[in-house]
Amino acid sequence: MKRILLMGASGSIGTQTIDVIKQHSDELELVGVSVGKNIDYLVEVLNFFSVRYAYTIERNPVLEEKFPNVKFYCGDDGLKEMAELPDYDMLVNALVGFTGFMPTLTAIRNHKDIALANKETLVAGGALINEALRQNQVKLFPIDSEHAAILQCLQGHPKEDVRRLIITASGGAFRDLDRTQLEDVTLQQALAHPVWNMGAKITIDSATMMNKGFEVIEAHYLFDIPYEKIDVIIHKQSIIHSMVEYNDGSIMAQLGCPDMHLMIKYALLYPKHLYDDTTKYLDLDTLTRLDFKKMDYERYPLVKLAKRVGTYEGNYGAILNGANDEAVSLFLKGRIRFIDIEKYILRTLKAAHYIREPDPSQIAESHRWAKEYVDDLWANS
């Protein structure tokens, strides 16, 4: 039995992880969960599973009384304390934002494998994460569909044979608009993703394509491939999740329905490909076309910016992450326009202090500073 500690249980990836664990209870055991504010869902999980540990943002005496056999954690240090627990085998990090960085690093130092759906962990501190993975000899499995696809396409092939990684992108809600048409788009329009059903933050990141920039940085750290060998291509159908091109001209592509259960199963049950009730099969008989379009870095400047930030390493990833988090938050609150998100990010990076080899506390401070700087920009605009 593989013992699973799931952080971010009530989000989109978290609930689908619960589905997978239910389907494979002969191999997977849920021992701990964290939620944000969705206490009702936590109660549902605690009633179904014999969970030993649970996290909520604030202490909840009613929950503690109702589930006396569960050890509850809360507050700023609660997730880190859970990651330090001895009796689990894999941390599934489905947290949103920079909150996921320190629990991941802590779990690795605690000699636990990681299934990662939290982009910010590698964007903000990929060098530190990779060094910890090497020192503690544990594995990290990506849950993002693009990176799970690349992992599958790389199986059995040495890295030296790889010519380039090709990350596919749906293009987000505004993929058919030019930049002049972005001036007056609404929040409701931005949240209408054409393919995937995701949370608000990641849906906005998809519309700006910041998420694709983050995925380029992730791919660099996950597969040790230089940035000049990582390309992005627009693929509207989201059927090909990513590709690997080899030196001999061969291209390996991973295809499947746009359903995250597939990627979660692969990460938790690696290297198996198992059937269960969540399985969806791609109907090739009705698949009439697959479209591809070259990435336009002028149309999507945040992808180009992320590549550039990635080459600097240091604390710039944490600053990029923090600035994006806060700019998206301002847009979701209706305080800035959609087109302003990238402007706030650029201004923050230009004002930032670069640290070549930051420690975890400097990573956290850089992220905090970037969020505060974006807030100050807005307050003084």
C-alpha cells in the first residue's frame, strides 16, 4: 500500500485525486488531507476514509470533537508540520500558489516522494527542489497534463537523444482575439475556458498564457532540458498533451481525453496504466482533425518573459510568481483590467533585487515582496 498525504483536497485536482484513491483502494491509502475553507467537503472525506491527519486554515473545535481519532493541524505552520510526519509515502501537492513550495521542500527532506500539481513550487524554487531531490534520493512525478505527457514520451529514451520538448497549449479563453481586442474583455469572459474545467486562478493564467510560461520553467527543472530546447505550440483540441522530438526526427506524442484523472493515476501508480471507472477513451473515429499553430510571443509576451526569467534562475522565479499571483487577484476582484496583469508583472520584475543563489527564506521573502509591490502599484495608480 502506498500511503498518500493529499494537500489541496477540495480543489479540482484534489477532488479528482480522491476519485483515483477510491478506485484503487487496494494500492493507495489516504492518510492525511488538507483543505482551505471547504469544511463541508473535508467532513465528507473524513466520513469516507479512515484519515489520521487533517489541516484547516483555522482551528475548528467542532471538527475535533466530531472526529476524535484525527490529528488536526492549522495555521501558517500546519502544512509544513504535516509534511514532516513519518507515516506516509507520497505527498500529492494540489495546493494553489506559493503555499505549495515549503511543504514540498519539507516532504522531500523528509524522504518522501512527490506527485506535483503545484506549478509554483518549481517556478519559485526549482533549483532548491532539484538539489533536495538529489540529496534525499526521492522522486517527483508531475501531475500537470503537459509534463505527465512528456514523462510518458521519454520512457526508454536517453536524454541525449532529445532534440526538443514540445509543450502544447489550448490558447485559453482569448485565443482567437488579437491584442487590441483584449482591452475591454470581462472577468466572465476570461473564466470561460474553451476546454478545461479549472479553478479561477489557473483559468486566468491560461488566458494570459502565464501558465504556459510556468510550464516551460517546470519542464526545464523536471527533465533537465535547456530552455532553447523547449518550445510551445498552440493546439486547440487539447488532445495531444505534449510531444518529444528526437534527434532522428521521430516525434513521440501522448494523446488522450482532456481529463486529469489520467495524469493523476499515472503519477500515483507509476509506471502502470490501469483501468478504472474514471477512465475515458479517446474516440479516434470521430476525431476528424488536430490543429497546430506556432506560438506568437508578441501576442503572448508572458510566455517569452517566463523563458527569460527561467534562464536567470535565482529568486526571479519567486518574484514572477508573486507578481502574477497578486496581479491575477486584483483582476479577479475587478480592480484592474485583464491587459494590465502583464504590465504589473513587468514593472515588478524591473524593480526587483536579484539574488543568484537564494535560500528558502529568501525565496519566500522575494515572493512576499513581489505581491506587496504589485499592491502598492495598484494603490498608487
